[in-house]
Amino acid sequence: MGPVRRLLVALLLALAAPLPSAAAATPRIIGGEPAAPDQWGFAVALTTDYGSQFCAGSLVQPQWVLTAGHCRIYAASAMRVVVGQPDLRQPSQGSEVVRMIRHPDYRMVVPGAPRNDLMLIRLRDPVAAPLVALADERPATGQVLRVAGWGSTSYNRADDSFGPSSPVLRDTTVRVRSTDTCVADYGAGVFIPQDMVCASLPRQDACAGDSGGPLVQGRGAEVRLVGVVSWGTGCALPGYPGVYALVSSHRCWINGTTLPPRAPVQLVAAPADGTLEVEWAWTRPCDTAPEPDGYRVRVAETGQVVDVAATLRRATITGLVNGQAYTVSVTALNGNGESTPATTTGVPATAPLVVTGAAWTGLGTAELTVDVPPQVEALRLRSTATRGTRAILGPWTELAPDGAARRLRIPVDGLPAEALRLRLEVERGGLVVPTRSAALERPIRPALIGKVRITGTAAVGRRVACEIGRWTGTRPLVVARNWLRDGRAIRGATGRSLGLGAQDEGADLRCRVTVTGPGGTTRATSAPVAVAG
Ligand code: ARG
């Protein structure tokens, strides 16, 4: 029977059947019809390993299914994903699931109304079925969309019960409601955030078991996944639209999880004797995109491949020939594949400049030490600190290394008080070559051990001293004192000791200590001392 004939038969049967009373089951997804298979090739059924269907989903990549977060009901090993099979009565193995990644901000704030209700399911093997493209915008209010699933085809309002689900995929149309109308419809206690969308039409809706399934716009090559079936009160109840997770709001997380990562950035290859030290950074393209699992470094000329852990972002390539140029490329990796490569060139050299030390010298300042090989006569240098993906560059300075020590100390200013990698850039004949880098530990903020105390006899005509106590924290530490009379700083009174005069009689005297180091500034004040007459 052709689809048109079948539809006619269904219609006739429906007409022949007695009309349902108001309390009886709302007919049929709700109000839908068997879906045209060529329209829903990307729709998948989530079933238990015994073949009982409980949710739906959409194939967004050959190995990834997008579904609802609340569809995490069974362990990966106890479920199957049935792809490309609208009729679930036909026998099928279904695809095995290796991993379920629920949206990191999935939350069931109001029972039955989950937020960020999305989950990605990784299949053991890629499947050859059509993929659905993600919509990149919220659909306009009033737009008519289509939703499909194997869920209940009826809902009984009288006892809030769901009818049997459908063995064949069914679809129906729904109209996009404005969020304001939807919030007003549902009334107090239900919040519908901007990353969800409501849709309904009289007597047409998704229902229990349709969760995770696709809400789409367009047809054929134009089809776009707009939403994921999330929740609703009852099914097709007047004034209670279906609520869907909005795909366009979550593209970052979906793409970040299902596609190869973004490429590394800011690659540098610092030369040394027969080696290149390669460093790079990686920027999160958007908040919810996961980090790569690792990186792969390749040297084009030698075929060397080095795999690097995600946290390291640095590799040393050895066994290279000095004076020869090497092309080094780095890609980021995840379970979906490799990013595009980021490439740089490096020339290993004998007697390169090597940063031998890096030390904090104060708040926001550090010093790099570099040993200068004998054959180097003069240099133009600047410091570079990398903070995340940002480089903090010092000014270029001409330096003639002092002949005897062949050692230079280069000040670096304007640093944040955090762990940094520091290197120098050396200009040689118009070419800027980075040196190997040195690490600077995160400086520790000064902290007082014991107490700030006033010692001596606090009486007019006598002198008192301010003992600062013992301080920890990254050195060097700079100490400033200020004497306070009745809680107010005494102008100019910043010495280690203070002579007391008539104006101090009866006053409360305190000593305030401010200690500044590379890790920051900390203040402490002594207990008050009353000045006797
Ligand atoms: N939460 C339901 C499920 O688990 C689907 C809800 C859709 N309801 C609706 N009225 N649109 O299958």
C-alpha cells in the first residue's frame, strides 16, 4: 500500500470510529501520522538492550547522537541506539553506546522541567546514516516546525496517564510560541529560559517517550535541528505547549564535543643545541567547549611525531642538525580527530642563548638571567611572558654583555602575580628568535606569623618601637610602617620607632605594617597601647 492509500485508509477508519468523549484519550506522537522515512533518516530510537524504546535522538555526527539530558536512564552497556529504522518491529541489533556526556549544566531545578536538557551519546562505531545540521538561530515565533518520535500516541487528561507508544516513527507539526506567552501559559513556578523554545498546535504535540527527539525546520537538504524534546505538562493540553531545548543556544557544546578540537595557537620553536623546544597555547572557542585530550607534534623533515598530554602544551624535539630549518606543526586531538595544524619553523643552533634563571624581584617585576655564549658580541633583547594565550612583551633593549661574566640580567615589568613562562626574544639580522623559556612559580602572598607589637614604655617623653613579627611569602618583601593615633595615621610617622609627646597623652597608639612582595600586599596592625602621662 502506498503512503497516500494508507493515509486514506487511516482516515476512513478514524471516521468510522466513534468520536472520543472529552475525558477519553486524545488521539494519537499526539495528532501525528507515520513519518515519511526519507525526511527523518537522522532520527534514532534509544532502546534498552531488550529492545524497549524509551527516548529518541538525532544523529549529528556519524558517531554522535544528540538527545535529552533526562534520557540518561540506563547504563551505556544496557542500551542500544537504533539508527535508520522507522519501524521498530523489524529486528535490529542497534548501535552500542560507549559514552554518554550530559550537558555540564544539566539541572532538574523544578521537578519535571530540566534545564540544559541535552546529552550526547557516543556510538561504538560510526554509522552510515544521514546527519542533521544544527540550526544556528532561534526560530521565529509563529514558525511551523515538525517533531517526530515513537512516544505515546495518546494522553488521558482525566487520570494523567499516557497511552501506548508507537512502533513506527510518527511526526506532527507544531507552531513556535513566544517565551513570554509560554511562561504566562505555564504560570508561576515554571521558568522557561532563553535556551528553550515552546511549540504547540491544537491536539498536536510530542508526548512521553518522544524525549530527546528532533524538532526541525525545513525539509530535505534544508532540514535543520532546532530543538530537542524536553518536557511538557501532559500532552497536547490547551495552554501547555511542548518545551524543547534550543539547539542554536548550545552549538558550542555540541560542536566542541562532537568535532575535532580547534587548532593550537601562538606556536613558538625556541632553538638550542641540536634541539627545538616547541610551545603553544589553546583557546577555548566558547564557554562550554571541552579541552582537547592531547596534542601531536610533527617535524616535517624528519617525520618525528611526539604526543603530548593536554596539560603540558610543550615538547622538546631532539636529534636535530644545527643550522638547518625545521617545520614543526602541532595539532590538538580528541576522540573525534585532529584539529588543523599550527605550524612554525625553527633552526637549532650551537651556543644558543639560554635563559638560565627567572626570579621575582617585587610585585609585578621579575628578572631573567641569560648566559651569553663567547661568540656573541652584542644583542637586542626583549622579554616575553606568556599568560594564557596572551604575551606580555617587554621593550627592546640593546645590551653588550659584560665580557667577564657573559651573563646578563634583564628586568621584566608589568607581570601578573601568577605562574608564568618567561623567555627572551633575540634579534639577529632582522630575524627574531626566541630563547628557551624558564618557569616562574606563582608568587605567594605575604602572610604574618605571630603578631605586630609595640614594645617599650608608652609614656610621654619615651620612645616605643614597632615589631613587625615574622612574615612568610615569596621574597623579596618590602616593609612599610605607619603609626596610628586613635585609629588615624600620624603624618610622617613611618619609622621603626616613635618618640611620644604631650599630644599623645591618653591616646590609643597602634602600629600598622604593610608588607609587599611579588605575591601581593598584606597589612597588619598591632593591638592598641594607651599612652601614659
Ligand atoms: N518528558 C517526556 C519524555 O520523557 C517528553 C515530554 C514531551 N511532552 C510534551 N508535551 N511535549 O519522553
